[in-house]
Amino acid sequence: MLPRLLTIAALVALSGFFSGTETAFTSLSAAQIHQIRDKWGKRGRMVAAASENPERLLTVVLIGNNVVNIAASVLAGEFTVRVFGSSALAVTTAILTLMVLVFGEVTPKQLAMSHNEAWSVHTVRLITFLDLILRPVVWAIASVVMLLTRLSGATPSSVVTREGLLSLVKHAEHVGVLENSKSRMVKNVFRFGDVTVESIMTHRTRVFSLEKTVSIEDALHEISRHGFSRVPVYDADPERIVGIAILRDLLQRREQGEGNAPISTVMVDPIFVPGHRSVEEMLTQFRAEGLNMAVVLDEYGGVSGVVTLEDAIEEILGEIYDEHESKHREPVTDMGDGSVRIMADAPVYVVNELLDLEIPDVRGGKTVGGYLMTRIGHIPVVGEEVNTDLGRFVVEAMTGRRIVAVRLRLTTASEDDDGDWGQ
Ligand SMILES: [Mg+2]
């Protein structure tokens, strides 16, 4: 009796080994694999090689896991029938299921997740060996699968849709594999194709720029006061940007004793991007041309703002406390009186997500300010109200012809729409 029970226990332990190994290998990050390769010599290289072929590794682990799980059930069943009679099978099923789940799946997976480096390094020899001897089996299984797929008329396809990936990310976040912040980053990356340059740029009225006649010395003084590393240069009219002055170049020229020369002698040509271009395309252009900053053009060819690499990165990582903005601006602030303040340059999708709203996003990447402008149909004044299905917007602040901030009182089922604003 005891040897039989011990065998079953050993099989469950093996199941844990396979399941843990699966998690250990699949949870290794690229950086970890790199580190393992450098640190662990031959075994490290084996881990790297195995990670390059995850399907093979997973097949081996899957076969191993299933063989031991099934073997454990068969042995336990046979043992139960022999000792207690077949009426006890239900009890055995319950106990074994619990044992396999706890000791064969969940616990080892959690252990492997937190010690994935050590686990993968110490199991890689065995897994590689199993891969070798199981190869005929894997080949047979693959052939049968292929035959069945063909017979069913489906074409084997590995196309993963964007929605599929996003739902995977959501799931990973839900089960705790991905932290909320990371999952947000992944989602943001996928939005890149939709978000336009216009929605992440700094509007021309807020751009800090210098006239091209300013001396290098004065420019350096101004730049260091604001803490920028590159600044647009204009010719007579701030809307005519003719170059970009780079701090490094200015410093170098001053070093050479040319501090009195105008900055037009050191500026580099600006690069222009159309505002309707996607951030993704913009990034490709930035990478190809080694850029950090570009001038954004509107549909008539006029300057509408300036966009930096950092603006794009912020789209993924979220707002960064940085050299350009001295103060962190939340796109949405709860005013505590049932209303919220929304910064008008916040993209519609961000606000929709934060407030769980459905502000219509006509063209991907529009801002809340843009939405309101379209709704109002003219340049509003401070205090102007817009009633929508979502609630009542009140323009709080304007800069020139541009809305800066609005207050939104949401329409709720319990609340009347004519509540006080409590300035
Ligand atoms: Mg298992």
C-alpha cells in the first residue's frame, strides 16, 4: 500500500516539476535571459536556446505533465478499487484533483514564478534531454494535429489579432501576472497607431522658442533658466520656425569663444511632421533620422506646435516629471463637489478611460478641447456652458483662441442637471 501511495505522490511532484518549469521558462524576460547566458556558462546558453524555441519546450512540458497526471489518476483509481471498492472512486477523484491542483500546478507555478532564473537553469538539462527522446512523439502528435486541422477545413493560422492580444493583456492583469501600470503601457503601445501627433504635441502658444537673432550667450541664459535641452528658433514671427537650437551645440560654440554670434549660426534644420500623422509613424521617422524634436504642421501647412520624443514616450509610460514641465498636470481632477476639472488638451480616450465616459472620439486621438470646439461651433468665452448627454461642460480657462480647462458636472440618474457649480 505504501509504495503505491509513494508512487502517486512522486507522480504529482513530477507534475509540479513540469508545470513549474513551464512557468519558469515562459516568465523569463529578455533581460533575464541575457543575464543567465552571461552568468551560467553552458547551462545559461542552453536556457537561452530553449527560450528561443518556446513551442518545443512547451510541447515537452505538456506531454510530461499530462503523462504523469494521467498515470497518477490511473494508479489512484486502481488502488482505490482494489482496497475500498469502486464506490470510493468519487472520493479518490476529489482528493487527487485537489492534490494535483495544489501540489502539481498552483504552488509550483508560484514558486517558479518568483525563482524563475534558478528554476530554469537547474531544469534545462533535463528538459533538453526529454526534448531529444520525445522528438518522435512530438512529431507524431504534430502530424495528427495537422491532419485533423486539414480534415476540418480550417487553415492552420497563428494570426493573433490586436483585440486578442489586448484581451490577453487584460487577462494577465486580472490574474495578477501583469501589474496595472505595465498592462497600461502595453495598451498604450497598441494605441500608437491611432493617436495623432496633434494630440500629444505642445501647442504653439505654449512652446518656448527664441528668435534667430538672439546671441548664443543670451540663448544659453534663457535655456538654462527654463531647463530645456533643445529649443525651436523662429524668424521674426514665432509661428515661422526656421530651426532648432541644441543646448550641446550652443555650449560648444561658447566654449570656442563665439558666444556673441546669433543662434541662427548654430541651429539645425527643423523637421516637420503633419499633425494628423500617427505617433507610431512619427516615432519611425524620429528613429530613422535620429531626431528628438519636430515641428508639427496643420493641414494648411502652418505651424501648430512642437512635438518631442519625450511626448511620445509619455504616451506609453504616462506623464513624466521632466525638464519641460515644472508641474505635473493631471488630465482630470475631482473637484469634490460632484464635478471634475478636465484639462482640454487631454486626449478623449484618456478622459473616457479615467471617468468611464463615452465622449465621442470622431477621429482617433482628438482632445477634449477639440471635441468641445466642434460642439460649440465658435471660439467660446470663459464661463460658456455646453450641455451634452454626458453632462454639462463649463469653459474654465482659455488661452487666446484655445480652451485650457473645463469643468464637467456629470449627468447622473439621481441628480438634477441644474445643480450649483460652487466656483
Ligand atoms: Mg502539473
